[in-house]
Amino acid sequence: MKRLIVMSLLTVIMLSAVGFLSPALAQTPPNDLKPTFISPTPTPGLYVNGWPAFTVSYPKEWVEVPSTGPANVLMAAAARPDSYPSPVLAIGVFPSGLPLEDWAKLMMPVWVNVFTDIKVLSDKSSRLKDGTPAREVEVEFDAKIDITGRSIKNAPKHNGLLLATKKDVTWVSIWLSDDRGMIAEDLRGVAYSLTFLQGREEPVNVPPDVRAFLDMYCADTVGHDVKTIMTHYSDRFRHSGMSKAFMEQVFRNDPASPIHAGTSCEATVTVFEPRGDKAYVDGFLLIKTKGDAKALKWSMGFQQIINEHGQWKWYGNQK
């Protein structure tokens, strides 16, 4: 269990000077592109998130790498037949009320479990191309395990670049690592290709039974009874490898989450696409918690719902 938690947190983190885009990167798309998760023909080298709505461009020849962790939205890497993949890109979306300058409170407790000889080379405030505040951190480290969880022996020194930004309490993190020395400008270009899309927060219509499901989920969320909340999850729920039972433990072990501290909740759907007995859904929960001056947006974590015996339930991001 300890290793599972470490690996889950690792993907939260590893998903968890402005560079330039090389010709190998996909171009920033128009706002009408569907999120990658539901696009019938995803654009190679381009990730499109549901909510928060953003894009990240990376070399088209990189391949997606399977991983686990509820905050993981994409991991991609340059495949190497004679060694483990590198460079590695990981994009994370996860909630935290901490300010960006407190990145170490989130990252370091996890990094020490998977990295050794960690050295922070730089830690500074930054901005995305559109002026959005961000935090840029460069580190040097030795890796204990690779991105698939396998132990690494006699691995070369790695360098990493963390670029983190926020939308309300939702962190968006770009992690790039390489074993060829300092992070080069082309990889910086990947990090700073992060672009928030405008006009993608407007609510979309959903069927009345889906709206009723979301409203009941919100009502039970502020009711603070985890057992009742879990009745809204399918027994077949899987989100980046995490089961219903695992998610229940996450809820029970985090007293600061809206599950325990929320006083009001309202669901807004910004992406909805029905497919048979399932539907893809994304958006945010507008939740106010004790002590908050205002309600904050919490990402739904782009996933599916499934209709089981006439009742909608969370189904996760499994294919």
C-alpha cells in the first residue's frame, strides 16, 4: 500500500525564461477542438484538456506512456529502444489551496521517495505567454525508479523542470525531465506552450437525469458522509488505475477536502458527450468551505459517468 500511495503521489507531482516552440511541436489549436480524451482523431503532439481548458504542445514523435494516479492527465516521452524513455513530459491537474511559491510543500515529500541527491538549481516566479502567473523550478536528481515504476540502477544524473500555475484552487503542473544535462530550450518551449483557452467555461446543457445526479452528488458532498458519497461511484470505477475502494480511502484521509469541509456545492458542466450507457463529462464544482471568503472551482477531473439500472454513477477515465 505504501508503494501504491507513493506512485500515486508521484504521478500527481510528475503530471505534475520563456522558451520557443520548435518545428516538431504541434501548433496551438482553435478553441473548437475537442478535449483529447474524447477526440475521435487526437492531434499528434497536442494535448487538449477539458477543464481547466488548456493545451500543451510537444514533439509529435513522442509516445504516450501509461501511468497511474488520479491527477495524471498525460504522460508522454521520447522512446529509446536501448534504454528507458527520455525526455519525459508529465501534465498534472490537481487541487490545492497552497500558493505557487509553496510548491516544495507538495513536491518534496514525494520526490524524496523516488529521487536521491535532489538539488534545487533555481526557484523563481514566472509567467505564461498570456501573462498568467506561474512558478518555474529547476532541479537535479538521481532517479530511484523510472516512469513505469521499475527500479533504476546506475542511472545517469537527471535534470528536471517544473512549471506550475493555478486556476482558482486547481494546480496545473508541467514536469519535464531529461538525462542529457540541463533542460534545453526546446523542452522549455514544451513547458511554456501551456495555453489556457478562452470561452471554454460556459455551461452546456445536460439531460435532466444527469443534472439530477450531479445535484444529488453535490448535496451529499456537503453532507460529509463518505459512505453516502461513495454510492455515487460505480463498483467498476477506475480512474488512472485507482479503484472505488482506493478513492474512498483518499476521501476519508483528507480532512481538508470539500468532502469534509464543504458548506455549499454547485456543479457546472462545460464538456458533455453521451455515448450509449456512458457519457463523458467535465467541468467544475463550485464549492464553498468553512473559512473561505468565496466559493472556489474544483475540477471534476474529466471522466465518464455510467448509467447502471437507471442511475448515473461516476465511472472514471478508463477507456
